[in-house]
Amino acid sequence: MAAPKKGRSASPQSKPGRSLALILIAIVALTGGMFASGHTTPRLGIDLAGGTSITLQAKADQGSAINKANMDTAVEIMNRRVNGLGVSEAEVQTQGTSNIIVNIPKGTNSEEARQQVGTTAKLYFRPVLASEPSGAAASPSASPSGSSSGGASPSPSGSASAEEKASSPSASPSSSATSQGRAVTDALKADATPSATPSAADSASPSASGGTGSSGNKLEEQYAKLDCSKSADRATAGKTAKPSESTVACGDIGGAWYKYMLGPAAVDGTEVKKAQAVFDTQTASGWQVQMNFNSSGAKKFADITGQLAKNSTPQNQFGIVLDGEVVSSPYVSQSISGGQAEISGSFTQEEAQSLANMLSYGALPLSFKEQSVTTVTAALGGEQLHAGLVAGAIGLALVVVYLVAYYRGLSLVAIASLLVSAALTYVIMSLLGPTIGFALNLPAVCGAIVAIGITADSFIVFFERVRDEIREGRSLRPAVERGWPRARRTILVSDFVSFLAAAVLFVVTVGKVQGFAFTLGLTTVLDVVVVFFFTKPLMTILARRKFFAQGHKWSGLDPKSLGAKPPLRRTRRPAGPAAGSVDPKEA
């Protein structure tokens, strides 16, 4: 009876073309996504593209401790300020326990950035004199209602029900939305529509706006000309106004830009002792922001809310202004005394928490001392990138020369695998720029260069296992299949060690060193993918070709040059009837 053919149906060499097709489809799909997104090149870091790097050291001289929470809050506020300068792709991140690094790419006024990024800006409560949508795309009837919470858009609450439930975004605010709603003692309610009618805007007389004569007219002219849909206007609106002066400002309300005419500051943000986001479980009205004022702030807040409650929309609102931008504009239903107030509306948890953070930490929770400012010119960055690419090209060329000289025909497999790995690395880096903000800096380029050696090492391990099997007397096809399991274990262990080192380096370091660790880890993972889905299937296919299967001297698999033993015998001689007649030869 013939012995069963063990493992025949599960042979890994049955359909190697399927693995090759899979990885090629993945490359085509990723490349298509890269071109579709419009990001066809990796995003460059500040050391390659040029720009300014500012290092700030925290000082606990405001009664606040230097801890992770305060540092994270400072990073969030600084990031908002840098983006307010019209800076794209800026980076604000902590370094160690007390330092913050701000990297600003080229094309930015570095002096202005230095003045604003580390200053302890003020938060003000200003009465609203007039407000209306700004820009051609905005219209009062289509604008969502509710107040802004740090740039996030609350759900619209166009209905005037007692619970202030959210209506559909397309619903137009009703005229009674500003006069109805549940009466809550010591409460502020999110404005249903911050827009003003023309009559309301006209009612803002020079005297009401904090100025007389030409100063009042000048403010009205600024308000009339202000277009908050333009980033240039937003960057300058109200930035230089003093607390005692009326001003104009912009605010992102419900995803649309509104412009405001604001009176002198009534309450300083430093007079807010505490603000927190809480969920109202008693009335099920959703998330709210509760504020506590100190003694002076409580008196000022009671006075201004008493005055605003007598006015009609929008002059019954006050604007919460941070860094010259209106981040919320709730309206007042009655005078609020006792030093406690709440802002209620259709907030999500994230929106309520964001507004609470602004009220608590509108000013930076810590003061900062400028440690260093480093300017990297675009020319220097280009030179560094050129030097890195040259170094990578030299390293790649040396690897190719070694593979051709030592492995000859097998070098085609290695070179093709390197090209596939390079293509995957380039495409993924291009996509990660807009996706997660990955920037290719000089250490990241170094990580990619080091990865060339790691990838080549995997090929060498596999090739040497196959050559060892040939030295044992096996032909190429079984040598490939028998050598692969052993090589696979070695490759996985080696890549795991490299990936573990990259992961630890990424976690314990900050700044540019993380770029090196990230690139090293990414290329290590891609090495496993390429070896399993490209190198091994390609080797299986080439083993069926006459040039490699018969061991041509230029194939790199010549049994004679490898010192192979005589071929292994496929069958065993049957034993004779007598013990002395057994053939001593063995397979």
C-alpha cells in the first residue's frame, strides 16, 4: 500500500502568484490614494523645510504646579495661538517634564510667533453690541444656533421647548428662541441665534460702543468692513484692543463665522476661580459648564448680567473672548449673583469640556521662559535632505554591489524586494503626513537608511538557508520549501527585536528622535510584509525556472560551487532475505 502524501494539500508553493498579486494590488491601491489625496510627497519637518524652533521652559510662579495636566493644557492653548497666526503644519509638543518645543515652518513671522506663543494671554467677558453672520456663505436663516465651545460646533437648538432639545440643523431658529427656555437660577443659556437684525446693529450708537465722536464712528466702520470669513481679517480683528476699549472680533459659531461689536471688558478671565463640565442628571438637559467667580468677579458679573438681561438680542449677550476671538456668546435671562453661573445648551461632552478648559485656562496655566530660538533656513534644510539622500543612495548601492557579487542571479530577487519595500515606504509616508501629521525630518531619513540593512539582512538569512539545503544534496524546489520555515523564524525574531527597540525609543524620547524611531519601526513592519508576501513567493516561482533549478553558475545556486553532497536518494533498497545481504549504502 502506498504511503499517504502528508501535507500535500497545504503546500505553500501551490499558488505563490496569489501572494504576489495581493501585495501588488495593495501598492496600486495606496498609490492611487496618494494621488487622489493630492499629497504626492512626504511632508517635510522643520529641519528639512526650514522654519523656527522655539524652546520654552515652564515656571510655576502663578500658584500652579508643573504637572502633566497643566503642560498638556498649555500645549493646547499654544497650538491654538500658533494656528491663529495662519501657520500650517506647526508642531507644539512637550519635552521632558517642564519644556515645550514649538516648531513653526517657513513662511511665518517668527518674531510675532515668539511674542504670542508663550505669553499669558487674557480672557475677557465683553457685552455684545452687535453681531451678524460674516461672509457671502453665511445667512441668518441658515446659521446654526447655540454658542461655540472652543471652535467646536454645538448641536443646533432651534426649538424653544422647555428642555432646549436640539432640532435638525436645517431648522430655522424661531423668533421666540431667545425669550423662552427653562428658568434656572444663576444660569446662562446658549444663545439661539447670535445674529443681529439691522436695527440692532444700527442701535449701537457711539456712546454705547464706548466712544464718542470719531472714535465711535471708527469702530462702526471697522465693524462694517470686517469680513470674518477671511483669515487675514480674523488675524487682526481686536488683537490690539485694550480691556477698557470697545472692539470688534470674530467667532466660529456652529461652523460659520460671525462678526461682533463688543463693549469694554466687564469681567476679567482671571476672576473665574473654576469652570467644569457637568452632566445635568436632574433635568436631563445634557452637558453644562458651571463657573465659579472670586469675590470681585462675582460682583462684576452680577452687575453686567443685570444690565444685559434688560436688553434684547443680541445686546443681552456677552462674548467670552480669548486671544481676540469670541469662543462663546451666551445670552442672559436674568441677573446672576452669588458668584456662580452655568452655561447650558445642546453641548456634547467634548464641547462642554473644551469650553470649561478655556474658562479655566484661557490664560496659560503656567508662565514660560524662552530658552532658545533656532532658525533653520530652507537652504540649510535642502542641504541636509540632499546629504541624507546621497548617504541613502550610497548605502543602497553598496548593498546592491554586495548582493550581485555574492549572490549573482539571486540578487534580482533581493533588488526587486528592496524596490517594493521602498515603494511601500514612500507611499505610506506620503499618506501619513496629512493623516496623522507625520513629518519626515533628518532623523527619520536616517531611520530609513538603517532599514536598508535590516531588509537586506532578511534576504540574506533566507538565501543562506536555501543554499544550506542545496549543500545537503537537495534540488532547488525542495530546498526553498525546507529552508523557508527555518529562515522565517530567524527573520521574525530579528525583526521583532528591531521593532521592540524602535517602540521603546519612540515612547521614552521626544522631538526629532521620535522620527527616527517611527521610521525604523515602520520599515521593520514593512520588511516582514515584503518578505512574506513578495520575496518568498517570488523565490518559489523562480525555483521552477530552468536557469535557477538546474543551478546555472550565474544563478548563485550552483551545487558544485557551493560544495554540495551527492543527491539524496528518493527510495530505499528492499532488505534481502538474509541479514548479510543488506546493502550498506544509505540514502
